[in-house]
Amino acid sequence: MAQAATLDTQQLQRVLDYLKTRRHYQRNRVMLLLTHWSMLRVGEVAALRYCDVLDSNGQILSETVLAATQTKGEKSRRIWFNERMRAELAAYVAAHKPKHKAQKLFYTQRSEGFTANTLTHIINSFYQKAGIANASSHSGRRSGLTALADKGVSVRVLMAIAGHSQLATTQRYIDLRPSVVKAAVELV
């Protein structure tokens, strides 16, 4: 099976523009951006609760630890929210106040929230309907990690962000772009 496509900023913007035309724009935007900007797996996005993103004063956290039950491989992992992601989360939380902080962050027609499988299909459809070829629910993680690698972030840091324990796993996420190779050769 081919790897999920990595998106550049224009392609991501095309998907976000498509989402503007649909119901639940804010919710869908935040879910998608969590995969791109925080490099969360879709299952982790589906498992997020308000208490995972809010401190005791109701402010958005800059980092949090997801429980083993919320992650792949049954191992807890630290995740980070950059400034842009915190602003998106703050706007979402302000518009969708929780009844209790342990409830799922993203609402559905059902009260128990999304399953990882359902959210995978939903995100895949966003890419398809926006006309992004070969993109899937894993494209956000690959795009985010590739963008960071292009900016010179060390693979050890990328491993921590992705929650990988093996270097080889992280390396498979990073697309090698010709422009980056050309720029590297020019450094000699």
C-alpha cells in the first residue's frame, strides 16, 4: 500500500477552504489541524477529551500527556500544541463549552463521540472532496513531520513529536523533497 500523500501549505488551505462550505466547519477544521500541526493520529484526535486540552482554569494547555488507552500501542505519550493550534482550540472550546471536562472534545450526533474508524473515513472524505489525490487520515502526520524535517528539525525531536520509539519508523514518515536536497548540496 502506498504511503499517504504529504500536503504543502496550498493543498492544506484547499482542504480548509472546502471545509468552510460544509456543516460543522469549526469542529472539522480543528480535528484536521490537530493531525497537521500537532501530528496526532486520528485515533488520538477521536479520543481527546476537554481535560486533555484545558488546565484547571479553563486555559488551553501547551502540552499534555495522553493516557495509554488514548494512543496506539497502549503507551502514554506527550503531545504539544503550538500557538496556532492553541488559538484554534480556544476558539472551538469557547463555542462548544463542555458539560464536564472528562467528555470527548469533539461532538457527534451521538453523545459518545467519534470512533477512530469513523473519524478516519470522515477525514479521508475531506481530502477526497477537496481534490487532494492519495491523501488519507495519515497525511496530516506525514505532512507535519516532513515540514519540520525540511526546516532542519532533528530526527530525534521528530521521534518525540510523533511518539515513535524507533528511528526507522520516523524516517518513513518524512518525504524527501528535491528542493531540500538541492538546498543541502548548495551548503557545501
